[in-house]
Amino acid sequence: MEPVRERPAPATFGLPVNVPEPVPPERADVTAAPGAPRRLLGLALVAAAYLPAHRLLDPAATGVAGAATRDIGDALWGLTLWGTVLAVAAALALTVLAPPVPLRALLRGPGDRLLGSGALAVVAAAGVAFGLSLAAGVWVFDRLPTLVDAMVQLAHARAWAHGALAAPLADPAAARMLQNGVGTADGWVSVYPPGHTALLALGMRLGVPWLVGPLLTAVTAGATTLAARSALPDRPRTALLGGLLVALSPFVALLGGGYLSHTSAAAAGALACWAALRARDGRARWALAAGAAMGVMVTSRPWTGLVLGSTLTIGVWAAATVGRAQERASAGPRWLAARAALWALGGLPFAVALGLYNARWFGHPLRLGYDVAFGAAHGLGLHPGPWGDAYGAREALSYSGFDLMALGAHLFETPVSAIAVVGVWLATARALPRGAGLLLAWALLPVLGNALYWHHGYHLGPRMLYEAAPAWCVLTVLAVVELTRGGDRRARAALWLAVIAVPAGLLLQVPARIQASRWSGEARARATPPPLPPGPAIVFVHGSWPSRVAARLAGAGMRRDSIESALRRNDLCLVQGLAEAREAGVDVDDGPELDFEPRPGSPPELRAVAVAPGTFARVDPRLAPIPACVREASADREGTLELEPLAWQTPIPGLEEGGPLFFRDLGPEANARVLARHPGLPAWLALPTAGGALLPYEEAERRLWGGAGG
């Protein structure tokens, strides 16, 4: 058996009860990282925080995503740039004009009580994170998902909660075909990996799916506190304060109040890092837990789990075997092999489960649902995405720069970018504390990994960097502490800057951010099932003409990337004709009159015509209108209401009995097939008016579909 030199047994959570004071940086608790690379990294972070890299995006080549990123980036850039200028000017003025104020001494009393106990800091971080994310989920979001990804994954989780891995498809399939999913011989499944779906299904089973996100956020904050304390052994108070700042981050709390899989990946990543550090500093058996945590991460978000999870586990032990990263004679090949073996054993069940799941629904253990639904262009690499939007080195740099700028703005909602603060510290520090390298890897690897992926989602912030947010929180605290250490003028200016920036964010930017994230009354009504009489019923939901055509094509087996290209590049009436032919089983030639080439934007001859408030159809004015298409467009004249926000909240047809069954309104002919499978049930049609008005189906059918209209 390998020799192991253990530390004294931990008192609580692996933390000593009495945390010693931090030691001065000139003592031997620092890692003399190479100066030039460190300074270049710091300058690069400052540049990312303040240079408008998003302006390099060409909307003509990058499509809707590029145009939206430029618009959001311009707003954030102006806010961050001028906020920093004003805050720095005020801090410099106070440094010169105001007498020295012992701010550190004023804060030391409460800080000593909170940070003097590691266990108290962990409990405080987890409790505050749970409370703030719960408040976000309940008060800001009304326990409703705010992104279609979450709506669809919740719909799939509902099927799991009722004992089925796939949701039964309706007849016709388009009546229950949801976005970001695929139809199989055994039913409908979402494209998402199963790890987070399983957690949502557990919440569904217990009747509290809205608690899943807050609980995972609490785990993220608590585990980050533990991991930071182990990673920064010579900066205990700074590490614990960094963990608390994870809980207080508006970005972490807002996204943590929802249902996205980033929450499970972030929690698993923090647990994996803590367990890996325990295995580094103590018994090898902790590597088993590290491997299992990484397994959860991979089954929730595979690419992030592979890139970040492996670094936070096996990377920690590999670093301990080289250089001065870990000063122990036993940290050699046998030491590393023992931990790697247990790590692999802990992750093996999750790898097998993911492989079996992929093989069952997507045809191969290594094929994800994204590839089946959107094609090979959905995969990693510097190539155009599924819709043909350009994604090369220039776009990777532009989107990644925007992500960092947005994260710096949203991490604490302060006028001074948190990314810039870390950058200034890296560029000016003489040396880094032990463990800072691990935090930098945790913070930066998701940025580098996502640079190889065409999708950079912005939702409540740069959500693709959510798993890196805990490390950025700790690094920000570490940077502020180091920059304000000492009594010289630079340290006083940095301290005044922190004192100015934090209240400004709390009083100005955080309330504005919350208000901007809340549901409007109309949006809430559209995302909530309308009130119904008790008992079974059929409810048809009248979505838009483009969404009906998309659902019909998906129900007929067309891949989602082809559907999107067809809708962007062709007259909608022609695409509807294709859907009718496919549903009828007619072998049609997709060319020459239909354009399926994935390219950004739409041909200049197409016009966007409003068919309902906020709903547009692309039509070619050179083509004569067909009565069937005029009928479809006219049916939307009173507004539209999509099925996806409602499907996860209502019973699944064919799986749940006794409640209202919701279907997509496809017109009288297709709806008759749905009614025939549920004889005797009262039928209604939901209209998108305030409060979700219901009409008896026969009346609504005459009202929407009875005439050709104008």
C-alpha cells in the first residue's frame, strides 16, 4: 500500500475551527509564476473587459446571433466603460482629499466572527445562496422557466417523473412535437443529456421542481467555499470570503433560480474540485467522490464536464506530482495512479449510463441528441453553425471577448468590471499565492472550451460561463485583498474604489437588473396554463403559422437544422406545401424550388409580413397567394400562444389521466384526429388574451378557421 502522510483530522467539513490570520505576501506562501505570461494574461483580461471585441462580428455573416450580440455588447460596453471612469475618478479624488479611514479595522470585527469559523462560513455561503436563488426563482421568475431549453427539458423530466423515458407522441405527431426534441419509434425525447433531466424529474416527482435550482446553487456556494479554503491554504479568510461572494453574486443567484443544466454542472464541478483537493491532501478514497462528481457534470453538460471536470480532478493530482505544486515525497507516479484509478471507478457508472442512454435514443453511445436533431454542424470546431452562421477564429475571439466583458459586468453588477480587477492584479502582482493557478484554470478553461463551440448563449448573462463563475468570485476577492494590502496611496485608492463600486451596484444596477429580468403581466399569462373547469378536457393551443409548419416538418421526420434553413430561406407557403407532402408520404424533391442551404439571414426577395402581434411570416411577394396559406395566416389574426411554455405544466397525453390535455392547434382537419382519440372529452381553444381566455372549441374553430380572411 502506498505511504500517505495525512494532515491532522479536520474539525468540520475539512476546515479548522479557528482560521489563522493571513500571512504577508513576502513570506514563502507564494508561487513565483513567470512574470511575463502572468502580466500578459492580466493585460488580456483588462482588454477583454473594456475593448469592444463584439464589434468585430459581421451581422451579414453571423446572422441573428451576431446582430444581437453586437446590440447587447454596445449597451454593456458603454455601461462598464463609463461606470469605471466615474468610479475611478471618485476613488482618486477621495484618496487625495479625504483623510485616511481605517476601513479594514471597521470591517474586521464582523469579519472575524464570520470568517473565524470555517464551518460557519460554509453554512452561511450555502444558506445565503439558497435564499437568494430561491427569491429569484419565486419572486422574480414566478417559478417559471425563462428559456425554451428549460421548458423542453422540464417537459421531458415530467415524463420521467411518471415512469417513462420518452413522452408518447400524439396523432398527428405535430400536435405534441416540442422544440429541441426528436421523435422516435417509442415517443418524444429532448436533445439534452440525462443528468440534469434526472434531477428535474426528482423535483417533479416531489412536486417541487422549482427547488432544484436553489438547492444546486447552495451546493455550488458551499462546495466552492470548501474548495477555495483547500486551494488557498495561506489565504484562509480570503478563500472563505470568496465562497460567500459566490452566494451574493447576482449572476449566480438569478441563473440559479431557474431550471437550466448549468446549475447541476456548476454544483458538480465545485464538489469535484473539493473532493480532488481532499484526495491530494489526504486519503486517496476522496478520488472516488471526485470521479462521481465529474460524472454528474459530464451527464449534465458533456463538453464542460470533460474540459473543466478533468482539470479540477485529475489535473489537480497531476500538478501535485511536478514542480513545487505539492511538497510531499509521496506525490509520485504510484500516488497519482492510485487516485486516477479511483477517479475512473467513481465516474464509470455515469459514463456507462450516458453511453446506454445515447445508444438507446440516438443510435450510438457517443452520439448526443444535439447531433441527431441539428446535424454534424452542431458539433465543436471553428466552422459554421447549423443555421450557416459564420464561426471562425475571428468570431471565436469576438464572442469570447463579449462573454468576458458581460461576465465582468454581471458577476456582481458593479460599475467596475470584476474581470478587469483580476486582470489588474495579475498584471501588477509580484507573485501569486499558492493555489491561484488552480483558480485561474477553473475560471479560464470554460472560456477556452466555449471558444470551440459556435453557440454563445446570453441569458441573464453569459450563461456558458456559469460553471466558471465561482472561481471568478474567489479570484475577485483575492485580487481586491491583494491590491488593497498595505497603506500606500495605490492601496488606499483601490480600497476606495471597492467602497464606491459595491454600493453603486447594490443601489443602482442590481435593482435594475432584477426589474429587467421579471415577467411582464402579458408574458406571465402566456406562460401559465389558463384556468379550466375540473376534470379531463382537450385544450388546443394556437401557435404561430411558422411554428405550426415547423412542428409538422419535425413530426414528419425532418431534422431541425433543415427546418430552420427552410423557414429562413423560402416562402412560408412553399414550406407548408412541403410539410403537407411529407405528411402524406409523397416522395418530393426538396429542390429545385426550395432552398435548404444553411446560410445566415434570408434572401432579399423575401418579406417579413406580420400575421399576428410580434409574429412574422417570410413570404415572396412575387408568388400568388394560395387560399390554404391565406387561411393559415388569417387564423393568427387574434394572436398566438405557443405550446412549449405550457407542456411541462400540464398532463402528458397517453401517460397521465384525469386532467386537461394540451395539444397544438393545427387546424380543423388535423385537430379532428386528436379529438377522435379522446372521444367524449370537452374541447377548448386557448387564446393569448390577458388571463388566458378559453373558447369552446367549435366556436373557436369557426372564429379562427372558418373564413379565408384578408
